[in-house]
Amino acid sequence: MPLKTVNAWKNLPAEERGAAVALGNFDGVHRGHQQVIAQAAKAALATHAPLGVVTFDPHPRRLFRPTEPTFKLMTHGQQARALGGLGVDLLYLLPFDFEMASFGDREFVEKVLVQGLGVKHVAVGFDISFGRGRSGSAELMKAYGDEYGFTVSVAEPVGVDGGEKFSSTSVRVALRDGRPERAAHILGRPFAIEGVVRRGQQLGRQLGFPTANVEVEDYVVPQLGVYATRTRLPDGREVPGVANLGNNPTTGEVETRLETWLFDFDEDLYGQVIETDLIAFLRPELKFDSLELMIEQIRRDEQTARAIVAPGF
């Protein structure tokens, strides 16, 4: 069945209870997260239960550290699509408010997981923490499972050859360092920015390379600069291109945005939602002394990007 999003944990109907769930924040749904979800899927199959994912909105970090710079790796829509692709039936996108933040680890398990969701199985990562003060752990979840009558599995860390463990933090570090290929390796797919195409100054159109402009908003901000890209359109087509992520110092923009020139494409996208993969970092953002110098550099960027994302064109 298609993924269903549930935004509550109280008074749920029977069809939204009794799942085998993976518990965590799952920002990015990276390869480590996928290991946790795979364990929940195995339990769901064995018990003939729906496969669920339990996560929170907003991210707890946003409630406790509201002034922290933006850090999200995906929108809720991207998260739902990624989880649906893994066979998840129920996405419990639970409101993380001051009531839930006040629950100790036992209260969280008893009120939310047991009484609220009626879970049959809980899969967690080795480094899970839950409850007020992050007091809950994987071992404590196992003990609560024995007490309350649900099974528990703990996913071991996932990494490469004993090196850095895959985590949302490692994805953010890679992006901020201008290493989208490393981020893609951890995620299992390229990092992508999704948003509504906004009308800009239309300078690119006047100069011969019209751009689709999308605000970065709550996303983590990767290293500013120029990227080879691949953009998915609302109708499912994928179009290669080159994009500037930044503030466009030559023309005096202020807000950080992604301005993508889609190769060999000339259709109106204003007001439509597009999703752009950052494939490769080409160079830092520059301020040019003239529009002519900027155009020359953009043409060089085009050739570099085409060789990466559209070879043969």
C-alpha cells in the first residue's frame, strides 16, 4: 500500500496501530538509517504487521536550539518519498512539542509507543537516545520491550572499512566542505534541494542562460559555489545543468538561493516545484568585475558540467 503519514499518537484508529517501527530522526534517510529500517521491515514481515517509521516534527534540535543555523537534509516530502521507496507503510511524523519534550524515557515508551502506537517491534540505531535529557538508550529500549511486550532490534553502525560511521552529521560536514560526492555515498543518492521556482531579476535570461531559482530555506547550506546538477521536473523528466548556490555577489543578491541553468531547456517553471541534485562541486562563488567576465566563466562552467552530467552533448 502507498505510504500514509500520521501526524498524531493519541486515539489512533486500529489500522494506524500495531506496526513494527524504526525509531529515529531519519534526516537524510542515509545508509545507516536504511539499516535500522531494514531491521524493522524484517520484523514486520515476520509478524505480518505494517512497517512504520517514527520520527518528529519539528526536529528536536529546532525546539531546543532555535537560533542554530539551518541544518535539514530533506523536506518532509522528500523524506516521505525516500521512506516509501523502502517499503514503509506508515510514517509517524509526530509533533515534537513541549509535552513530548517533557517525557522521560519510560513515559515516552509507555505513552507514545505502547499506549499510543501499540507497536509490535521497535528497531533503533546503536546510538539512539530518547526521553527528557536524552536518558534513554538502546539497552534501555530492550529492557522496556521485555517489560511492555514488544520486540527490539539494534542496528550496528554502518561505515566503510572501519572508518567514519555514516550519519546525518557526516553528510552535513561533507556538503559544507564542498564534497557532494561524499555526501551522496553516505546518503545512497545525491543530496537534493527541492523548492518552488521563484521569479528573480531575470538577468540570466537576458544573458542567454535562464535560471530556475529556488530558496534554500531550512536546508543545510552546502559550500557556496557552482555545481554540476541534475533537476527533476514535476512531470518526472530529469534535466542536466549547472547551478550557482549562493548570494550572487556580482548582481548583489542577499538571500542564499540555488540558481540552476537547465541545459537545452526553455519552458516556464515559475511556481512549480523542482528538485535539484548537487552532483559535483566545480568552483567557489566569485565576484566578477564585469558581466562579460561572468559570462565567460559561466560558459567554462557549462562545458565542465556537461562533461560530468551530460557527456556527449
